[in-house]
Amino acid sequence: MSHDESPTARALLLLELLQNNPGITADRLADRLGVSERAARRYVGILREAGIPVESTRGPYGGYRLGRGLRLPPLMFTPTEALGLVMAVLDGHHDAADPAGPVGSALGKLLRALPEPVAHPAEAVRKVSARGGPDVASRPDPDATAALVQAAAAHRRLRLGYRLGSRGERTMEVDPWAVVVHHGRWYLLCWSHTRDARRVLRVDRVTTVTALPDTFEPPTGLRPVETLEEHLSQGWTYEVEIVIEAPVALVTRWLPRSLGRPEPIDDRTTRLLATTDEPDWYAGQLTAIRAPFRIVGPPELREATRSLGRRLAEAAEGLAPDETFD
């Protein structure tokens, strides 16, 4: 130990010695620091003044040790591990990007403790738009997700390999506008140059990501979550039209955009336009409407709603008069 070490360096070395050698004696501390025992005790006092709990025990077996709750193990994550951790948090907490919330604050502290090459892509993923809680959806590859998020932030065009299920795989060039987490599913909102149209891709189906030299400008005023939900309500088999006896502002509060596009008929009435492949599922979502409504079409949705109503009525009639639920 060099005797010309600065007081700050000695204090940091003392903290390391206490972490690695619980119960270390004053004479051993003095020897490792290259100072007298009295000076070693003075450095212990400096740590205590800084709010670090240093406990001492007298007697032949006494010494110094750090108090409970201070020491943390070294954070040694690979980039993929860090990305996977951030993605898992986002799956369950859509407010993970909010530094003011408890989850966001804790995640921020974790990322600040990681080396820059590991923390940078994880921080980019943390800032994706999210809505809703976890679902049974499969989580995408962390490295591919990070590449998509960073390309969106840098406005960099991409060439993607995209799995089409039983139809094989397609190569496409896209402008990645945003990555969005919606009810546990990860989506890429983008402009496809292959199709010359706006597209929503499932991130878990992206197999390869290659950055291209071209850049792009995303749409002005883009709201990724709202745009995704509007897209998810379009392009399915059955065309839905529902007239709701409530103003459009209330309908918008009751129903997410993924269930359709509300349009005002007048100040008190709203028309909901959507498409769906699953009338039975869609009928169940209509229970969120807190006002009288009429299903204009399709007939499949009307029948699904009748069936749901019968099941609910039968379930209600099966309850004894004195049965209640907490």
C-alpha cells in the first residue's frame, strides 16, 4: 500500500476491506491502508459520517463489519440477461418507463449500475410504449427487440426476416416507427416498403434484423399505442357496427381503441365501427359499455350476444336468493 494515497482512495479501500473481510481488526485495517491504527479508526468515522453503517465489536475476537442492508453483490449481467429482465418487468408493469413510480425508479437504479454497453440497449427497450397487463403471449427474443427499438430511436430503415407461421418466412424492408407492448404482446408499428402500407408486426415472429443505411422521418404527432389499437380493430372478417346511447367521450373511456373506432352521431349518440374474427369474444367485450346500445351488424355478433345473455341469465337464476359474493 502506497503511503501517498489520497484520503478518498483510502476511504474507498476501507469500504472494500469491510465488505470482503467482516470482523477485520483495527490493526489489520491499519496495515492494509498503510496508516496507524488511530488513522484507521478515523477513516471508519468518515464512513459513518457519510451514512455507511459500520459496526464494531470489542474484545479479543472483535473487529469491524458493515451493517445489514448495505452490501449488494456485483451486478454482472450479459446484455441478453439485462434485456430479458427489462422485458419481463415491462410485461407485468406498463409504468416501468416512469421514473417517478416505484417500479420505474428501481429499474432505473439497476440500469445505472450496469456497464454502458449492457445498459444502453436495455434502457432503450425500457422506453417502449406499453398498455395493459401480462398475457399468455410468447416473449420475443431480447436481442432482436433491442435492435428494433434502437433502430426506431435512430430512425434507421431495417431489413427483417419475418415468420408467417405455416406460410414460411418473408423478407421485408420497413421503417420502424415504434415498439409497443399491448396486453403482454410485443408489436412493431412500422411502414412496410415491401407492401407500401402501414403494418403491425409481431416482434416474436421477427427472425433477423439488419440495419440499412437509409433513414426516415416518422409521422408527425405519432401516438404509438393509440395507432396500434386502431390498427388491431381493422381488417378482420366480420364488420361491426354498434349504436350506443352515450356521447363519444364516454364511449372512448369505456372501450380501448382495439375494439373499434367511435364516431359521434350527435351529442348523445355514438356509432362504433370495427371488425373481428371472433364474434363470441367480441360480445364479451361489449359488457364494458355502460349505456343502452344496439348491434346493427353483423348477424354473427347479434347471435353471439344473445347466447352470452342467455348464459348470464341462466347463471343468475341458478343462485339462491341469499347467496352473495364478496
